[in-house]
Amino acid sequence: MLRPCCALWITAALLCGAAGQYSSDLCSWRGSGLSHESHRRDVEQVYLRCSQGSLEWLYPTGAVIVNLRPNTVPAYAAGLHVCIKPHTNSQGSNIYLERAGDLMLLLAEKEHARGSVRCFGLAEGALFVEAAPATDISRRITAFQYELVPSEGPGGHMYPYLHPGGVTCEPCSDEEILMAVCTSDFAGVGTFQGAVPDAIHHSRIAVTLSRLLRQKSNLFAAKGRRRWKGHINIPTQCAARPGGDALLLTGSVHFGEAWLGCAPHYKDFLRLYVEAQRAGRNPCQIDTEGLITNPHHKP
């Protein structure tokens, strides 16, 4: 939803030199609207330079403009999206995308409790967090996490919040599979155990792994020797059949949850890997125990 931006509202904040406030680690910001008590329509500028972080705004009054600037080369930054996810107890603000003098509503205050994820292109603009009208702000805290997410690469095509109009469920190409095993946030060999619809856009799949190559954020818990269990999110329109042959499961982590990326049959991956190894086309090397051995890769 686009609405004409209160041009005076934003422009005045910029011309009057609303104080820029930098977080101590440049990843997260925590502030209070109580400093606005005498000027309830003040706007604060916040500048963050991280791939992920959070904002916590106590007693929101006025507005906060959040400028996200990735610490990456321009070519890489051009393909980035920003995804935000509010805490379920977040309240007190409406969150907009400020773009070319207009405000596009991303998350209304009433949507925060659902933990809804919203994404937009990094180049499209800044976040404009505006306090909702209230007579009592004593118990209102706006809090959300953000991530900078590449629209392409391992897992990007299967993340429904990046592509709300149509997730691509097509199998990965050979090149994408070889890259996924080297660069994904998680990679392992295992099978699906069963699906439970978890939201409108995706299902939560239980998986059992017999080999774990890599994981981020302890997604999969060890259950005995050489056995791990966990869950992976998959878009509802993409098939995930329980049991069957072992799969190479790869993907990305968003807001602490695993999302499926490339998932070929493991025997097909092994054949592909051997052929690529002979041709010298492998982005990294895997030993017989399934360990990444590329010295330049940092899990």
C-alpha cells in the first residue's frame, strides 16, 4: 500500500538535522522515544552496516528512519534484499518502506504479533518506523530482526518471502548443486520424515540425517552416533516425500530457521561430484567422511 509521504514530516527531519544515532556494533540499535517527549514528531536517523541485526525501540513516539548499508562490494549489494521479522510481542509502530517521497506499508502494527516476514530490495529505499497514535506508551516496544538476503544463490529461489508471487520448485542445475554443497548454511545427507503445515507460505519438515557436512546455528541435534534430527522449511507448493532414497539436503538459514535450497538424490550428487572432480570443476573438495576441505571456505 502506497500513501503520499508526509513530505514535510520527512523533509523537515532531514533539513533540521535529526541526530544520527549509530549503534555500538553497527549491527543493532536500541533507543527510546522518551527523548521525544517535548517534540513528539521528531525523527531519528539510524545507520546500520551489517548483514543481520535488530532494532528495539522503547516507548515509540515520532519516527525512526533505518538506513541499511551492507559492508560489501557494490556488485554484490545490488542483488541484496532486506527481510524483517518483528518479535511477536512487538507493538506501537507501523513499518513502511520510504521510497522516492512515498511510504509503502510493510507491516501494520496489528501484524507484528504474527511474526510476519516482509522483504524488499535494498536499493528500493529505507525503513520508516512510525509510532502509532496512543495515549499510553508505557508498555509499547517495537522490536524486529533484519537480514540482508541475496535473491540468488543456494536457497534464495526457495525462500517464499523473497518471491511471494511464485517460488521456483525446479531442481537445481549441476552448477548450482556443486556450489550449494560448498556455500550453503547447512548441508547433510538424509531423508524427510513428515510434513506439518506451519504457515500459509511453507511447511515444516522433520528430517533425519546420516551425515552432517555443515550447519549454522545448531539447527540439527545429534541423536546417537552419526545421526542428527531437525526441521527444514519448504514452500507449500514444493513436494517433500517422506522416506525414499537419501538426499543431499542443502539450504539457507533465515531468522534461526532452515530453508531448503538444492536437494538432489545423494547418489546423483556423488556421480556429479566425481565427474566434476575429474574435470577440475569443483568449487571445493569433500573427503569420504563428508567434510569440507577447501581451506578458503569459512563455515
